[in-house]
Amino acid sequence: MKQRTKIIFLAYSALVIFMSSACIYMSHMIKSRYQDTSSEINIYKNVYVTNIEDNTITANMYGNIKKFNSGKIAEDVTGCLCDITVEDGKIVGVNTKTDVVSGKVLSVSQDSVEIEVMVLLSWMRTLLCMKKKTH
């Protein structure tokens, strides 16, 4: 009976050592696989660019002023609302938003502006013309 208990104990001990080694090996493989290839990409939406100089963009991000390394930018985006893509602390993309909204300002709060806008879409115009012709 003692001999059988020793064999079972040794078998379980060997199994525990083997499983521990396998877990350590797998965690090392996963860590080494992603260690060198990871890069942090952030997209900041609706950022107001206040200044560009010496390959640095200064932007108002949701009420906070932040500076980014930009490299060479093809167009001047000062004073524009943009979506900025940042990878590893450097700007890799700028998408300007140049649409203009006009209308009556209904209310202003700390985080929003409510605007009354009249929209007439071309399909609505076509529908209205068709109704006029039929009557």
C-alpha cells in the first residue's frame, strides 16, 4: 500500500511540474510574440487645432490643450476641427472637417450647442414637385 501511494504521489508531482513548465513556456511565447510588435494607436475625434509650428501640433482636446509631434503636414489645419490619428505619440493622420452648419442657436451648454437647422433633401424636393403636378 505504501509503495502504491509513493507511485501516485510521484506521478502527481511530475504532472504538476510538467503543467507548471508548460504554463511558463506558453506565457513566455505569448509575451515574446507581442512584445516587439505592439504599438498604441489612438484616434481623437473632433479636436480643434490651435497652432502648428516646428513639427508640433497644438490642439484643444475636449477642453485640454495637448501637443503632438507631427512631422510634415501637407496642409495648414490651424483653426480646423479634425480627427487626429496618433501612433506611438506621433501624428500619422489628420482628417479635417470642413462642413458648415448654419441655423438658429437654440441653446448652449458646457458640452453641447443645440442648433435649429432647416434641411431640404433633393428627394423631398422631387416628392413635393410630384405632388404639385398631380393636384
